[in-house]
Amino acid sequence: MEGKRVLVTGSSRGIGKAIALQLAQDGWKVAVHYTAGVDEAKATIRELGDAAAGLYQTDLADPSCTTSLFDLALADGPIHALVNNAGVYLPLNYATSDDAAFEQNWSRTFAINVESPARLMRAAAKYFIGQGSGGKVLNVASRVGFRGEPGAAVYAASKAALINLTRSLAVEMAPHNIGFFGIAPGWVDTAMSRDGMQDRLASILPTIPLGRMASPEDCAATASFLLSDGAAYLSGVTIDINGASYLH
């Protein structure tokens, strides 16, 4: 993948950062996006070194910012792949939360987890078609996109939508040589899952046959393969990264 450029959303920390660093090792030039935490984003840029290919701050809950992100990154050079990693997990009791909290949760979750990737994928697809050379899109979904989980109904619905966007666009865009892929992590040792994790770890680990949570690097390794030439005949697949904790 030497010299090719990839835009990774939410790549200042966690899974996004691990993917950015792994792709840099694979030879990609990496454009880093973040929403908040400029110090973390700059630290990622430093770790990328010569592989860094742009730093962009936008709030993906804002449709206009999402639309402009791809254009901002494109102004600094060609883009050959897009990784939609940025996401939010906002626990919610579906029936007993007040109406305002429910509406806010639903709106923000879908804005960031579904609408933003959808707009970025549309921008990427239009660009790839115009270039005539194809491209790749990787979406970071979740195990809950395939299964139910209490307190996470809205989040699960958003990830299920992302998985099915991946599938549908893979079919629609195949004639243009644009590949769409997903990864569906289960429990991952990241900042998003770490809040209160120590209190729940004893109950979580027995549900994972491999006996540990995934690391961000586990996710990055799969992303690396899907964006490589070795996955040239794959499209529309979402690969589970859950330690055999859920099979379907």
C-alpha cells in the first residue's frame, strides 16, 4: 500500500489510533481526524512520523462538518481509502428515561454512528468513481450490531444500520471496484469501554471463550488485512473480533 493515503476518523485514540499506526506500518499515508482532544491528536501525528498526511478537526454530529471533512482532506492530496471509526456509545434505559434524554440520545447516536459515515461514504464513492481507479471503505461496527444488549438498544440499532449500509454499498459499488468492509469488535480495552470496567470485569471475562478482551491492536490487524491487496476479492463482509463470545 506504499504511498496510498487513507482518512481515519476518530484516530486520536483507541481503535482509531491503533488502526492509523498499523496502516502507517503497512505503507499508507494517514490523514488523522479528531473531534476533541487536540493534544492526543498531535501525539498521534508525532507517532505516525513521516506517514502523517494531515490533521483535521470536525464535529461529526454536525452534518455540514461531516460533508466538509472529506473535502478538507482531499484538498491536501488524493485519498485511496476511508476508515469510519469515530463513534459514540451512550447507555440508555429505553423505557424509563425521560423523553428529552431519549430524543437527545437517539439524535446524537445516529448522527455520529450512522449519518456521518453515510455522508462520508457517499463523498468517497463519488470521488472514487470520478477517479476511475476504485477505492476501499472500512466501517468500525460492533458485536451489538448483530445481537441484543440491555441498555444499548439505540447504539445497537445504529451499528446494525452501519453493517447493512456496508453490505448494500458493497453490492451497489462493486462495478466501480469500490470495496466496503466492516469489523465488529466485542469488548475492547479502550477508553470508551474502560469507564466502570474494573467493576464488571469479573462478569465479562467468563463470557469470552478466549479469556480476555480484545486490544485495539487486534482490531487494527484485521483492518490492515481488509485494506490490503490480500482482501481484493472480499467486499460486504463484517468480521467479528470478539474472542468467540458471539457467533452468527
